[in-house]
Amino acid sequence: MSISSAALQALDDLISRLAGESMLAQSGRDDGLVPAYSLIGEMRDVCAPEPVLHGPTLALHGELDRMLDTARPFDDAMLARLRAYVEWMPVAAECLRSHQAVPPFNACAPAAVEAAPYAAESDHTGAADILLDLHLEENRELLGEFYGEAVDHLQQIEAALLALEQQPDNPEALNSIFRSFHTFKGNAGFLGLVPMQGLAHEVESLLDLARNRQLTLSSAIVTEILNSRDALQALTQQVGLALEKGQIPDKIVPVGHLIRAVKRLAVPDGTPLAPITAVATKSAVAAVSAPVAVVTPVATPKTADAEEVPLPIDPVVLAQELAATAAGKVSAPAATAAASAGGQAPKAAAGATVRVNTEKLDSLMDVVGELVIVQSQLLETARQHGEANGSPLQRNVTQLARITKELQHTAMALRMIPIKPTFQKMERLARDLAREFGKKVHFTTTGDDTELDRTVVEEIGDPLVHMVRNALDHGLELPATRTAAGKSDTGTLHLKAYHQGSNIIVELQDDGRGIDPDRIYKKAVEKGVILPGAVLSRDETLALVFAPGFSTAEKVTAVSGRGVGMDVVKRNIEKLRGKIEIVSEVGHGSTFKIKLPLTMAIIDGLVVRVGEDRFILPSTSVQRALRPAKENISTIHGQGEVLDLRGRLIPIHRLHQRFGIPADALNIWDGIVVIVEHSGKVSALLVDEMVSKQEVVIKNLGAFMQGVPGVAGGAILGDGGIALILDPGSLLNAA
């Protein structure tokens, strides 16, 4: 064998990449021509020692060379020859390995390939329905950068598509989508992710027609592009799982049917697509003429107003830029721009960002939490030693407290991310559900740049999904019903977020039929949620919609009717130490108001003492604290002790009885009563003393105390002592 084993291995890699380019090539277009010319040029050099391979490769390279010279796109004959070569070359290489005779090139050209043009319905679209081949070990760093950039592009695509459906003539949104799909295609091709590259390529071609005003984007086309975006997201999630857990893709995400659907939308009248007029010349491929057996060249991203001339990129330069991006040296857009400029990396922009693993942020938050504890302990030590405010130790401790506070807020800010992506998902959900229900909806958002802790953003998504579904299914009426009631046939759904003190408020408003308390009460009695004759306030009646198993739907549908959705909302919000309220007016709509803490790592709490033990109550649950008068305390048979607070009877719970510990205040009027509110219910907790109000770092109590009713976690106080953080919801339910 005159060709080495290493050369044959390099040849296998080149054949694989050439196969991907040939699959995407189309008759009448020049897509893939430059990469194919470059790859076959590399194969020509690799095959030089073996005449039986070198001859056909040299001849095919010469034909592509003439096509570039004359600026001709692919035709059926050339495509058939290229694909026949792609099928013949692996057979020939295997014959060389096994020391067998290599069959002549023409003998391997199947007649079916020569007869069928690529644009036909029986084309290679099915070939895209394959598993993602990630080559994880050698591509891990590049895949990590690809994943981060892909997530950003998918969010941009969805937001721009939803905007484009409302404003079909919005060129900025159209160009944004086109650029995202183009970059997606190029990066996927760079890494050999064939299903992603093939689907993104077809959608890009469709959008190119819309940009050139050869096609009008209808609602059906937008829906198909959204479906394609969802498929790309599913494939991207496979990449994410592989990076995070080492889980290699084992399930095919079908994209062939989407490719065919997009092609049909591009030629609704059955006429062939117009060829792209700008064809790359041979001089444009000088940068990739040198043999490189590492990665596949990619076309540069197209700008909104530039002529569409696909230019090659030196794969080594692109690999360096992507690696630099992964290391945080340049932002993802900067890496792309550097590649298109021939590798000249621009200076970092003022808004440049660095991607950081969330585990590092969590670790930083833990360390800052420990620093806060040590600072509190130093302050307590200074007080115990009677240091005056003007003493050097007191001044130093005060300075340390200021720096610690700044560092704590900075660490918290690093964990904060905008709620915009979550709001964007709700907009997409509202669009899809409105089409399914036959309703018209105008979805608007306010405050989507509001930032929350990453954990809170991740957890708030599921409750919002159920709330949007509920608003569209039960809240908004059908167009005919709205018109008969004197309303616009298009309902309004408004989602907004804003800060209020140390909390964030998320509100979902609709202008639908509203919630009828009488109907809620009757349904609750029917379903056994409450007993007949129970006396409830209006707020308590509205809160019944969150009861497990409760639903006002007349029939079970794919969206609602089983009585589990709003129960999930309440449970998830409480898990985030938040609360939810309902304001509704029959015939005019409803508002669901969620109040959440900014972060799950630090809590603003009220420290109370019971005997020798201290507890922390979340400030969001505490309404007030008071020392009650003896005449305001009563005992009701079957109800226990109650406090008469301005005519309202509030049940009293003795905290020392709940935890089985000794207390100083055995008489209620000798202690302090803390009024807490949870899920619309108000109760009173008896404690011995109010100690202080302070921010504490939440500590996990471990598996031994996991799930103890009434306990949410622990905290280390300034004097080094430990206090339990109480969960009023589970505490009162257990009582």
C-alpha cells in the first residue's frame, strides 16, 4: 500500500465532511461549491501517492475549478458526479486497507443518483434524520462555545419571529432571524452536526427569499419556522446534556419532514427556486487551499445590507477564535466578526461578556456567605470586649462590614439574570394556545429586563405556564362572546415584572370574563373542597382556585380540567418562599400577583427567641408583632386559643409546644405574638422575645432534618449560634 494508514485516516475525515457538503448542495445554486472545492483539493494532496485515487480526485477538482472560473452554480450532472465520487471514495479507501483491487470510479456511480435531482421530493432530506455525531472528547471546548451561542440564537429567533408575525414588514426582525439561522448553520457545519446544518440551511434559504421580497411571510410560514426552531432547540439540548453529563445523543430528532415542509413553502406554486446570482470565484478560496485535516470551513455570516457572496474562512483561524471565545477572551459576536475579517480580532467592546460556569457562581456565593458570618462574629466579639465606637478594632470591623456588604451584593448580582427569556416563552405559549382555542390575543410584556436570581428564574417558568394556560382557557372569551359583550374581539394578556423593596412582583393580567366567587364557591362544595355552609371571605373564596383537584372546567381537555395546574402554581411559588394573590372583577378580567424574594441564597428574617433557642421567620410572611393584652385572649371550644385583633379572631400557636422545648412565657400576655400570613390565612405565633431583624445566609440542614415540617433551613448567627429558619406554611399546616 503506497498510501500510509495516517493518510487514509485523514482521508476518512475529509470524505465525511465532503458528504455533508454534497448533501446540502442543490442544482442551480452554489451553496457548498467552495467548501467542496477546498476539501477535494486537500484530498488530492493526500491521495497523491496512490494513482488509482489521485486520478479521479484530480479530474473532479479540475471540473470544480472550471466552474469557479466561469461563476457557474451546480447542475444536475455535476451533482451526480460529486455524489458518485462521495460513494466511491470510501469503498476505494477500504479496498486499499484490505489490499484488494480498487474498482474503477464510474462503476460506483448509481444510475438513481444521476437521474434524480437533489431538489426532488425523493431527495436527501431523510439523510438528515440521523443521530448527532459530536466527537465529544476532541470537540468539547468548541461544543461548549457552540452550545452557549446556540441558546442565545434560539431565543433571538423566537422573539424576532413573534415580533415579525405582528409586524410582517419589520426588516430588522427579518434580518435578525436570517443572521441567526445563517450563523447557526455555519457553526453546526463547522462541527459536523449534520441534522442542525441541514435544517438551518433550508430555513435560511426560505428567509433569504423573504429578504429579497420574493416571498411574503404568512402565519403558516412563521409556524413552520417556529417548528424548525423547536427541532433545533431539541438538538441543542442533546449537545447540552452531552457537555453536562457526558450523555451521548441516543435518540434521533427528526428534521427531514421539516426540511421538506420548508422547501414546499419556498416554492408554493411548484416553480423551481431562483438560483443565487452571486457565485464565489476561485480567488476567494485561497485561504483554505492549504491541506487541513481538522475542521470544515464555514461561510461567513451575512449582514443585513451586504451582497450575499459566501466567503471561506481559514478553519485554523476560526478554531482559534472559538477557543478564545470559550476562554472568555472575546464575546461570541466578536469571534464571528474576527473570522470574517480574516482573523483580525477586534478590541473588546465595552459591553463584552464572559461565560462562567454556574457552579463557580454558587461556590462564590457560599464563600461570601461564610465571610458574612465571620464578619458578624467579629462584630459580636468587639461588642463583648466593650470596644468603644471610636476604637481601632471597632473602626476596622465597621470597614470590614461595609466591604463585606458590597462584596455580598456583587456576588448576588453575578447570579442575577433577566426574566426576559421566560417572558418570551410565555409569549410563544400564548400564541400557540390562542390558535388552538380559536381565540385572538394581544400579548404584551413590561419589565422583561428585570433581573432575578438564576434559581428563581428557573423555578418561576412552570407556574407561569399554568397561569397563561388558565388565562387563555378560562379567562379570555371567544371572539364572538367578547363582541357580544361590547369588547374588542381580541383579548389582552399582559405580563409584567417589577421590584418592590427586597422582592420582585410578577403580574399576569387579562381583560376576560373574570372570576365569579359564587361559581367558585359552588364548585368547591360540589368537589368536596369545602363543607357546605362554610363562611369564607372574598379573598379566601378566590384562593380556592389553588386547591388540589379544583377546576371550573366543564370538560377535561388537553390543556385543563383535571384540577392540577393552579395547585402546581401555588406549590411552586411557596417553594420559592413567595406568595400569590388574586384580584378579579366579573366581566372585566383578573390579575394574578406573585411576590418573590430576589434570591434564594440570603433571607431577610426576624430573629425570635423561645427559651434558650432562637428561630428566624422570613420577613415576607410577618405582618406585625405585638404584646397582647390579657382581655384580648380567649379560648374557643374546638378551636383553641385565639387573639381578638380589632374584632378579628386569629388562632394562636405556641412555638414551644410545636418543637417540645421549654419557654419563659407560659402566659400569652407575658410573651410576644408575631402575626404571620400564608396563603391568605393569618395566624399568631407565641414567642418569648424579639431579638433582631437581619439578613442571614441559608444553610442546608442535610438529609437528617430534610423535610421536617415547619423548618426551611438553618443559619449561623453573629455569635456563632445556630438558628432554624421557619417555614410558616408547613408549620401552620402541621399545627
